[in-house]
Amino acid sequence: MPNVLGDILQRLDALEAAIHGRASDFFNRKLTKPQVALREAKSVRQIERDVEDRKYPPPDEIINGRWYWWLSTLERHDRERVQSRTCRPPNAGKPARRDAKLE
């Protein structure tokens, strides 16, 4: 089954990048772990867990125990995450529902 939503988001991303440009094109800044947590609406500890479980990219730099990611790395991860999702209907692979016969 084709990933229609993923294709639409990919086209929209390309269109927005062509018109407005990406934020990392104008300023590619380093984000700290608390800033990344705020960006993802998660706790700092959840970001650590996601990195350990490989659900989130590892930090680009670790300086004195502080984790840093470049904004371009996070944007690339966001695009890959959207493209990799498969959109399956919730009833895919389930047998057809049989209604009770009415007498």
C-alpha cells in the first residue's frame, strides 16, 4: 500500500524549502539537551532513553558531559521519520466484520 500521507508531506517539505528555505540554511546552531527536549515536547530523560533505544539520533558532540545536536541533524531526522512511517488503516489484515443476521 503506498504511503500517500508520507508522499504529500515530502512534497510539502520540498515546496516549503524551495520557497522559504530551511531554518538550518539560515542558521545552523547547536541545541543542548534541554533545548531538544523542549523542541520535541519531551523530558530530558526521555530524550536520553530515545537515544539509547536508537529512536533518536545520537548527539553530534559531547563536551564536558553536555550533549549537543546541530539543528540540521534534527531536521534531517524529522524528515526521515516522516518518510519512514507507513500509513496502514487500523483494520488492515483483519477479517471482514460479519453482521448478525436480522430476522
